[in-house]
Amino acid sequence: MLSAGILLALIAPRITAEAAPWPFLVALVVFGMPHGAADWEVAARLAGRHGFVRRVAGFTWYLAMMLACAALLAWQPGISALLFLLLTVFHFGMADATAVRADEDGAIARWCLVCGRGLLLLSTAFASDPVSAWAPFAEIAAAAPWATSAWMPELSALRNGAALGAAAGVLIAVCGSIARIRRGKPREAALDLVEHGLVAALAALADPLFAVGCFFLGVHAFRHTRRLACTREVIEPPVAPISLVARIARVHVLSLPLMGPTALCLWPLCWMLGGLGIQNLATASIAFYMVSTLPHHLLGLRLPEPGSYVCLGPRK
């Protein structure tokens, strides 16, 4: 998906701007929103909670965190956006480090991949086109009910900070690959560098919203869904299907109880942004992620280690 996005950006860069909302719209029903909406079932199964009342009680911390993030967003959307972007660097990077098993190669390899991957995506996007990259957050800020005098970052400062972040991302990514080579993993190190390059190229060449949306849909959300689909504690009982496709479909089914309330939340967000439309729906989904990513990230830290998975193969 990254390669296809780069090819499209090289052939017709304007199309990536016109199609920028679509990865987020597809993500509302496939991988993207479902991988987070599955948290209702994930939280209950990891804690062994049964029954609606016990599940609601156990999910209270998650909802309280969403409420706190929503309050900050309504009051200080600029600060909320920057904190969200910083968290996203770690959230995307940590998911990728687990997916490519950098977790097994020591702290340096792991954290270099975490920071390098997140910085190469978001910092490169903001350094390449800060106006377009910040546009969804500016729209969200304009719709925030108590943000008339809220602080907002200067675009020039965003560009300068993002340029430093992108440069740091390159250096950190190289250090991470060297660390994996020293662990006897030259093939994995080379693949990490290839993926780093694809991420950075897409962020540099395509519309920022399109680039982040493609990564979110095709890399992050897919990999997290695959992780859930391979985790016995999440998808069993009943016994996990043999097919990975069937297991991924089961994760989407598990997400349905929370998908309904999530869809209801998107309606007022779209209304605040000016009505139901393709761009507004994509922006509304970003606003919802700003509210829900922190508890989603913290819950993800409680998932079992890859050694207990049913479909990732033997550890090497």
C-alpha cells in the first residue's frame, strides 16, 4: 500500500490531495476504526470479565480517559493536537516494532525503530507541507466550543520542528538497523530500512493526510488487527479458525458492539465541522482518534507478548 501511494504521488500528485480523505473513510469500516472499537472486547477478555455490568465497570477507566481528552480538546485544541501527534509517533512506532519483532533485539533496536518510524512519517509530512498537514487540526480547533482564545502553534515553527524531527528520524532509524545487525539480524535490518524509506517517501511526496491515512489503514491498523487476530486471549473461545482471513473477520465482529456508539459520536462531530461530507467525516474521525488514542494505546500495552500468538510462527 505504501508503494502504491508513492507511485500515485509520482504520477499524479494532485490526485493524492483529492483522494486524501478516502483512506480514513475506508478505515471507518475496515481495520482502522474496528481495530480500536475491538477494545471493548479486548479489555473484557484480558481481565476475564463476563456480563454487561462488569464489562461496563471495567471499561470506566477507558471512558474517563476519553472524557478527559475530549475536555482538553475542547479547551486547548492546539495543545491537544501536538500531544496527540507526539503520542501517535510512539503508538505507530511501538506497534511496528512489535510487528517486525524488533522487541526481541534489545532496547536500542526497539526504541530506535519506534521513534524512527513515527518521526519519519509525521515529521516528514509536516516538514513537506505544514499547511495541509495542520489543516484538519485547524478545522477541529475552529469547531472547538471553548477555544476562542486558545494557543495555536505557528506554522513556521511546526515546519522547523518537523524538519529537525525528520532528520532525527533518519539517524535514529539507521542506528536501529545497526543494532539489529549486531544482533545477527541483517535481513531484518535491511527490511526495516526499506520500510522506513517507503514511509518517508510517501510522507514527502503525497498529500500529508493521504500519506498518514494510507499508513494508518494499510500498516498500523492492519498490523494491530492481525495481532488481535493472532492472540488467543482475544479471539478464543471459540477455537480460532485456521485461516488468518477468518480470524481477522472475527476481530471485526468483536468490534461491532463499540462501533455503534462510535458512529453516533461521529454525527455531532460532523455537524460541528459544518455538515456531513467526505472531508468532514475524515476530519471527524481524526477528532475521535484524538480523544480515544491514549486509552487505546494503554490497553494495547497489556496485550500478551508475541510468543503466545497462534499465527506468527515460531520465534527466531
